[in-house]
Amino acid sequence: MGTQAPIHPLTPLSADEFRATAAILRRDRGLDGSWRFAGIELAEPAKVLVKGWRAGDPVERSAFAVLWNRASNEAAEAVVDLTGDRVTSWTDVPGVTPNFTVDEWHEVDVAMKSHPDVVAALAERGITDMDLVLFDAWTYARALMPEQYADRRLGWCDIWVRRTPHGNPYAHPVPGMKLIVDMNTCELLEIDRGPDPGMPEVKGEYVPEEWGGEQRTDVAPLQIVQPEGVSFTLEGEELRWQKWSMRVGFNYREGLTLHAVSYDGRDVAHRMSFAEMIVPYRDPSFEHVRRTAYDIGEWGLGFMTTSLELGCDCLGEITYLDATLHDSQGEPFTIGNAICIHEEDNAILWKHVDEHAGAEVRRMRRFVVSFHATVANYEYIVYWRFYQDGNIECEVRATGIMVTTPYDLEAGAPQTGTRVDNATYAPIHQHFIVARLDLDVDGPTQTVVEVDSEVVPIGPDNPHGLAVRTVATPVRSESEAGRDFSWERQRGWKVTNPNATNAHGDHPAYKLVPSASIPAFLEAGAPQFDRAPVIGHTVWVTANHPEERWPAGAYPTQSTTDVRGISDWVADDEPLEDADVVLWYVFGIHHVPRPEDWPVMPADTVAWWLKPFGFFDENPSLDVPPSPRASGSCCVDGECTCH
């Protein structure tokens, strides 16, 4: 990914390794052309092996693959020993549907454009130029699939029409018409029809040439320069910036992953990533009842990652990493500039003005690792930020284009959405993201403690009712795994190391500050809740098992419940104190659309933090040097050593 460096056990698969994985499976298993690859990724070695590995040690390379047969609809999982040139395991997985692929999405779009029944149905609506039509395939929940197609790899298609070749397709939905398709054969099974309120004229363009408005002329250039170069180094996938170090990974499902995160040589996290993204549309109408996306489990955030452009997506002194993935035939391809790496100023780190000592001020820098994913109409921009004082921030920005729907003017806009254009509304929907946080705070075993603030009752020791104290409750076992945010108690969670103490006699910890929590607004028994009960709690704590990666189940496409997901993991009630645990944080956006979100949405931003809590004995950023004043002296009033 980066500059050449010795291979590491966590180095993502190369183009040659993707090709070898597909070739070995075809050779050893006798696979014919009906087999496709839903996903291939590095089979990551066990944590103990990764932590024990040293430069120069041999590296055994293996790949994990998910496959399906387009002729029989069978699914299988395989492990390929790339070092030994052999298949080490093949497991048939009955009754599941692997993730859809970008290849299929395009194949269905092409097939539907030439299907005579589709061409005729659109001609009835006055749509005859098929080059302007977009067929956007979505997956199904099992509960919403027509029963006669239950044994198929089933998709359904929205239909959108551009007004011009470069116009916004998502501005013009064709209402009252969905296509039900077999994704394996690209066969049109049914044209599902519903109410047709017509296609109103809307102001749905955002590309300047199509929009036609006047752009601002008072935006002066803004340049960010580092004349002496950047403060970080990148060797292979290993990043170092000031006291932080980490490794960058990438795979088809999670996209960006971060590994071996440490501060000043002390372990903070073994692995951090996004494990699922669930987007239910909260409108039961014909247009939206089947519209729930599992963007990670059903499609793959890595597959949706886009190339970044300097000056547009990233500003400043930027270092990029490419990412290598594969298509459904197992052929590799490269996403250029997939990951953006840079440092940036972030205003004040700390400051105090004293009438005798004068002013002491330090500017804050932060180190940013980011990537962007385009999932059909939506864009997700993910930033992992590392700070000089030991803080870690994760921010997600959602932008792109909302799904909109025409409505009947006499009936009025549904209450389940917001009017955003002429006879057009955007439905309420939610974006649930599940972060998988394998924290190793100063060591391999942790205890997660739920911390509440509470008011001390008025009494002799608290006569004015001012006292507030914190109460810490350990999460002892998986029967207590699901935890809920409490605004009234300002609840947070500390991942503590019970086997270490700081200078004050307390256990070092990192605290999850859950500043992006949203409720599910779904009842148990609702199909979309039963598929992903993980969204029913803010935080989950589970024993760490490397195979437990997908909280809504390994195969959420066409799922009924979260098989091999969070419900199964906590069922055995494993102990969690002084154990190797994983924290699962459920956060996101409860999106009640605004007219200002249309026709392209200004970024809607949510963020949360991991903050050191007793990990240090004092402010760890006291050693940050002062910055030079614009006048040439330092931003301090005492002795200065900056130049």
C-alpha cells in the first residue's frame, strides 16, 4: 500500500495474492465458471501471533474467501494457504446469501435496459431514451421477499431517469414501479406496480452546468503548506506521527481498518474498524417498505471506496495509500488514492493567561487517516483522528443525495417524511454504524466499566445539594453485554486495565464518550429489528473471538435473524472481567430530512471519542512546543526556544 517495506502479518493481500487465491480454488476444487467470488480478504493471524511477530520472522500468508454458485445458488467459505499453495478448508454454508457485488449491480442495469417488458412499461410513462435510465438494485430482507422467489438470489430495482446525459438521476424517480430480478441470471421476474402520482418538475440538479445558478465570487484561495515537510512517516502500512504509531489495513467489507495503535510505545488498541452500517427507511409506503440497506454486510464498504483528489477531497500536504481489491471473477483492481493521510492544525490545544507569568498557549495538531465511500446515492466520509494529548476521535460525514418520492397533491405529503421540492418528499431514515473496538489498554486483558454521574442526596455532608459523584459498574458477563446511553446520568464506558495502576493508584483506561448515540425506534419482532438486534443497545461488550466480526450476522443479505451475530455471541454468557474483550459502539444519524438537504446534502456530521482516563499521570501534551508568532517570536511571554 505504501512505500516498499518487509511484509508484515497484517499486510493486505496484493494483486498477485488475489489472483493466486482464485486460481488455487479453481484448481483444487474444480470450480467452473458459474462460481463467483463475493469477497476475498487476508485471513488475519491470531492476535497472539501478531503481537509476538518481529521483523525478520517468517510470515505465513492465507486468504479467506466467500463464494457462491450462480447456477445452483450454493454458498461456501474457503481458506487458502498462499504460502503452501493449497486449499486448507472448504465449508458449504447452506441457507445464506452472500453479499451482492458491483459486477452484478452493473449487469442488472444493462439487462433491464434491454428487456422488452421494461422498455414497454417505461414507454407507457413517456420514457423512451434508455441511456438516461438508471436501474438501482437493492437487496431484500427475507420477510419482505415474495414467497415464490424465496430460493433465489433476489434483488429489487428502483428506476431513475436523468433529464440530461449529465443530470442527476436521483432527482427523478419513476414512482409506482419496482423491478424484481434474479441477480444470478439477470432475469426479470416481475414488474411490481404501486400508486403512480406522476413525475413532477423539480429543481433537482446540483452540477453547476445543470443547475444554472451563479456561483459565489468572494471565496479567496486558502492554502495549507508545510515548507519543511510533514511530521509523520509511512513505511509500508506502518504510520508514525509524534508519539502515535499504527498500521493501516483495508478489505472489501470493512474498508479501512486500524491495527496496533499505540502511544509512546504503550498499547491502546489492537484493531478498530466499522463492522456494519444499517440504514432503515422509516416509511411503510410501496416506495420504501423494502428499503433497508446493510451497506457493509450486503455490499462492502471497501468495494464502495472511491479515489480521492488533492485540493478537492483532501487539502494540505497529503500522503495517499492505494487499496487493492478484486472483482467477482477474482481479478484484482486498484483504487488509487483510497486512503488520505495528513496532519492539520486544530486551533488551541491548551492555554492560560496569568497576570504574573503571562500567556502560555499551544496550538493543537491532529493526525488524520480517512477514506470515502459512495454507496449509490449516499457518500460516507470517515475520519480517524489522533491527537497530541492521547485522544482519538472518529467522525463520519454523510453527504450525497437523498432518496425522494413524488406524492399526490390532493392526499398531501406523508407524515413519514419532509417536503423538499414540488410534490416531492424525502422519507425519514436512520444510519446506524457499528464500530468494532478491540482495545488493549496497556495489556491484553481489560474490564469494561459503565460510569454514571449521580446527584448525592441533600444531607449533613451535602447541605446545599451541590455534590455529584460517579458510580462505576463493571460489565461482568455477556448476560449484561447490551448497555444503553443515559443522558440523565451522562453515562460513558471506560475500558480499564485491572492489572496496572498509574501514579495515583488507579487503573489506566480509555473512555468511550458516546456523543453520537441514537435510538432504534423499532420494536422487537419488527423484521428489520430482528435482523439487527445490535441496534437495540448503544454499547455491547463481548469476549474476543476472531471469528466474531459481523454483529448483524455473517450474511445479512436476505436474512431473517442475526445468525452468527451478536445474539449468538452473547448466548453463552462468557465472563468479561479481566478478559480479552471487544467493545461494539452503535452510533449514527437520525435523519429527518430538511429542504436544505436537497438536491445534494451538505455533510451531516457525527463524531465520538476515545479519551485517555488515567492512562497518563498528567497532561501528556505539556511537552508540545510553542508555535512561532506571525511576528517571528513565540506564542509565550517567558523564555522562548522556537525559531
